[in-house]
Amino acid sequence: MKRERQDKMENKVIVEVTDMTKMFGSTVALSEVSMVVRTGEILGLIGENGSGKSTVTSIIAGMQKANAGKMTYKGKDWEPVSMIDALEHGVGMIVQESGTVAGITVAENIFLGEMSGFKNKAGLIDRKAMNRKTEEILTNIGIDHIKGDMICGSLDFQDRKLIEIAKVMSKNPEVLVVDETTTALSQKGREIIYEIAKKMKNENRAVIFISHDLDEIMNVCDALTVLRDGKIIVTFSKDEFDEDLIKTSMIGRELKGDYYRSDYDGSYSDETVLEIVDGNLGNQLIHFNLSVHKGEILGVGGLSHCGMHTLGKVLFGATKLEQGKVLCEGREIKNEADAMKRKIGYVSKDRDVESLYLNASIKDNISVGGLDAFAVKNFLIFSGREKRYAQKQIEDLSIKCGSMEHYVSTLSGGNKQKVVFGKWIGRGSEILILDCPTRGVDIGVKQAMYQLMYKMKKEGKSIVIISEEMTELIGMVDRLVIMKNGMITGEFQRSSKLNETDIIQSMI
């Protein structure tokens, strides 16, 4: 299918990519990709993890170079030397990974490399002026709870992502690339992105919008380009959007088997395997009690700052309670080492910072969780045993990689997440705590993860899914608890009649 459109005044070509090819070693990331980006348009890019979406946009935005091909921007050859160079010339990108510096203030992050513009007559940086300008930038895009003098490291992942958005938008770009940013944001944060995209479209600028949320991308975008295995498969105009056709174009086949669970048997054992007893932690957990049962998929939902993400860390022993206890089969969990000994695994929402070593190999990331499974006397490592251990997880989880020795940083979001799963599944975890496990993951990988969770449940293992996606929770869990202001405000059992309207009443 080919899309034909008139090159009207309000939809001029602003970026054009011709025959772009990109290699990572022997892996072909892009193969002779050609595409155009037009003013006054929000262009969606969608495809499975590893399809080339982030690669082509990162080249447009100056993050890396192509091996072959040509780009133009505003009709002139376009070869930005860096993301800073690209942004200075009007092409900005909000990356999927974390892009802030933790140990400095919000204002210093916004004006990193540009603070000399705030020097006073004495040659010193006027930090009050810099903070005021920062807060003006934040307010202009609808962010009023973040102050310029706050230390970035003290903020949660979502707020750090909002700072990145503000930094890019402070340059008033002509072209904005949004690379799976909405997966890290609450609904309020997503609305900020949507408003920015809409405003840019109305001002005859351009947006490239990458997302795995098909409903979102169909709602937000004016056109949609599908990539698969480094090639552009098809571009749909708005009036051609069809969910089933887009999915088939993405994966090259129809999805087989169930996506979410098809059963409504929410049964599980009466045996409690993990619990928090009268837990208190600031305003995140208040006199909190929760039990997880053997063979149960327990869902935890709520608005972004309700305390549910803190709960995941507390259950794994990564965050210590001020009062109360976390017990696994009656024994107290005091830290992560205790949790691991008790066969508990934890997948963080902030995957790239808390769950992976990006500049280490796939093999090392998987095997670090399983030393007690393959190391002799827990310290003597034989290379062959370690490789067999890692290879089994690579094969079982279908991790796409040229070699287990490749750095995790070279993988797509979905394959990174598979590596995290492999680390915990490989060591035989009986309890998995999953915080936003399908964030930044395509529909094919999501389906595989959901099927894996259901298989683990049937094996008598226990899973806690913490998620801001109501459809995911309704589709997968046996029991759902809703949190608000550090407390449980609703509890629901699996049912064909359960719907978002009932649940939302407990959240707001």
C-alpha cells in the first residue's frame, strides 16, 4: 500500500531520508529506508522492538551516523554532528532512556553547557535568575510542581522525563521526535506531550511520534509508518487506520493465541508467600497491609504518585520501611540479598538505571542473577557453564542479538526487558515483582510476556504486576488492589464484568 498526498503549502517536506542504511556489527538495523516528514503533521512510527524506529530517528536527531544514505532538512543536506548541534538547528529528540544528570539541579540540567548566559556583572552565575527562567519554561508546557532548585536525583523517573521534555522545548524546535516517552508518564504527563504535539502541528511544525500503544498512536497521529526488520513496510494515512491491519503489518503475521488471559478463573492458593504487615513509609505507605498468595497474579494500580512504585521496592527489600515488616513465608525480608535468597525477583520501572548494566554484555546481565545456580561454591565461574546458562535464557525468551557478548545498550527496549526477565527466571524465582513490565515493549513481546506470566502462575509461582495500564491489569490479574495516597482504596476479583469505570472510582 502506498500513500499519495499533495505537497500543500501547509504540509511541506521538512525532513527527507533517502536510502538510509545502518549496521551494528553484522546486524542490519536499517536497510535502505526512505521517508519524509512534513510540516503541520504528527507522523507516527510503529513496529516491533528492533524494527528500526529509534535508529532512524536517532540519526535524524544527531545521536549517531548512518552507514549509507542521505538526509535533507529544509531542503538542505542534513548531517548533524551531535544532538546538541541538531537541537540548535531546530531538530529535538526526547529519548526513551533517562537523559538527566542526577546530582545537579533542575535548572542546571535545563541549561547544561549554557549557564554562562546567566553570569552577573561579577562574573558569577545568577542562580535565582536561572531558576526563574527554568520555572517559566516548565510552566509554559504545563508543569507547575517542579522547581528550578530541586536536585534531579531526588525526583522520580516521570518528573525527570518531564525535565527532559522542557529542556528540548526550551529551544522551540521545528521538528520534535518523541521516542516512546509517554510510556514513562502518568496520564497528566501524557496530556502534556499531546498538547505539545498538537500545538506544534497547529504552528505548522512537525512531530515524529514513536509509541507501542496502538490506541494512542492512532488517536494522536495524522499518518503512521510501520517498520519491520529495518525496512519501511507501509505508511497509512489517517483515514486508512485499521488496528488489525496495522498489527499484521508490524509483525508480518496475525497474532496467534490469547493476548491477555481468556479465562476468568481467578483462583489461587490460600497459602501466603509474601506480605507486608502494618508498613509505614512517609506518605507513600500508611499502615499498609497486603498479602500475595501462591499461584496468584496480583495487580496493583493507581495514579502515578499513589505509592505503588514504592511498594514494589519495599516488597523486594530495596527500600526500607520506617515501621512494619515484609515477610516471605514468615521470614523477614530486610534487603535485596534476603529477597534473592527467598527466590524473589524484581523488575524496576526504571529499567535502564535500576535493572540493567547497559555497558555490560547480555551474558553478564543475565548471569549476574544466577551465580548461585551455575558457579561452583558460589564464587568459581567456569566460562562454559556461564555461557550455557545465559544461552538458555536467550533462546527461551527469544532475545534478538547477534551475540551474547554484545552490550545491552545496543538492544531494543523489548529485548532489554527480556534480558531483565531472563536474569530472574534463570535463577528459578518463585515470586516476581514487576513494575510496569511492558513499558516500551511492542505487542508481540507483550503477548509473549503475558503468556509467560500465565504459565508461571499455572506452575504455582506468584506475580505482582504494578501498572498504570488498566487494560493490562484487568486482562491479566486474579486480584487487583487500587492505591491512593499510600493506602489501598479498592480491591477487585477477576471477572468478565470488571471494567475501568468501576476501578477509576477508587483511584480519584
